[in-house]
Amino acid sequence: MDKRIEMIKVRMEMELSCSAHNIDHVMRVYNLCKLIAETEEDVDMNILEPAALLHDIARSIESEDTSGNLDHAVLGSMMAVGILEELDYNQDEIKQIQHCILTHRFRTGNIPQTIEAKILFDSDKLDVIGSVGISRTFMLAGQFGQRITKNLPDEYTKTNTVENGRLKDVSKHSPMMEYEYKFKNIPSKLFTRKGKELGNSRLAYMKDFFERLEKEVKGEL
């Protein structure tokens, strides 16, 4: 890890406070980015590596927002500029890194256009499914006081989401709802061949877990 990347990593360790979006998550995404990059052509690691480390720089701010309107991808793409300028990234590099950060989440409406952005998108999504995804989901459930069980879908979408799909009240969400609304759809939305391969494998494990959990919650097992 070169000096600039190490400095960004140290900065992120100080910035992140959300239990499921801490430096451990960032480093898992960073490592997945490197894994997927090995299977793709013409990947600029000078763009991908800082983008992977900085992608959630505004996540703690979003977690504290009660309006449901703040988007950490948009804010994070702006917050990253000052850090990158301090480390002497040039303006073209900064714009490319900003694009990766801006497009790394589902709900921004911004679609990854570069291979680096597509790899970051896939890597970030992979970290929310599989056994790691299950662990993170329940960490968040505990952090926000969620219940395990489902809510009524129609009532839920009408009362607890805003236009961009953001939750207005995270405490009314649940691990089961996250699986139903988000996790099931992830592999089909990934861009890279390796990402889809890993996504399908992770989702199969998660499917078995949540199907059993639902039966246990109902007292069927």
C-alpha cells in the first residue's frame, strides 16, 4: 500500500463511526475491488484504490440525518475533493474518483460509466450479501433498534420511504425487509462477471438463512 493510500486509510479510520460502515467494511470493499480488478482489463488502480477507501466518507453523516433526503454518495463525492487535493491527485484523477464515489450506491440514479466505478459498485454491493451481509444487517438492526420481523409491504413503502428509496425512519426497517427489498435483487444488478459470480454464491447462502429465520419466527421450526 503506497503512502497516499495509507494516509487515506488512516483518515477513514477517524471518519467512520457506523458499526456496519466502519473501516472493516471499507477494507473488505477495498480487497474485493482488487480481486475483481484482476479479472478485468485496463483498470486504473490509481483511481480505484482511493475511491474504494473514500466511498463511505459521508456515511456517518447520512446515518444521523432524520429527513431521509441526505445521500452519502453525493455528499461523499464532494467531501473527497479536499482530501485528494491535499494528497496531490490531479483534477482529472479527482473527477474520476468522484464519479466512482457518486455512483457506488443503488439509489442515486447515477449509473457507473467507467470500469473502476463498476468494480467499486459491485464490491460495495457484495459486502451486503452472504454471511458478511447477514452479520452487518443485524449489526444495523441493533444499532437502530429494529425488529427482526417483516412489516406490511404496501404500508411500509407508502409511509417509510422517500422518492429516492431512502428510509425516513431506519428503526421501522428490519433485516427481513432488507432481504426482501434489496438483497434478493443484488446479483442481477452487478456489472462485472466476477461480481455476478460472487453475488450468486453469496445470495444462495443468504436465501437459506432468511427462509429458515422466517420459519423459526413463525414457530414452524
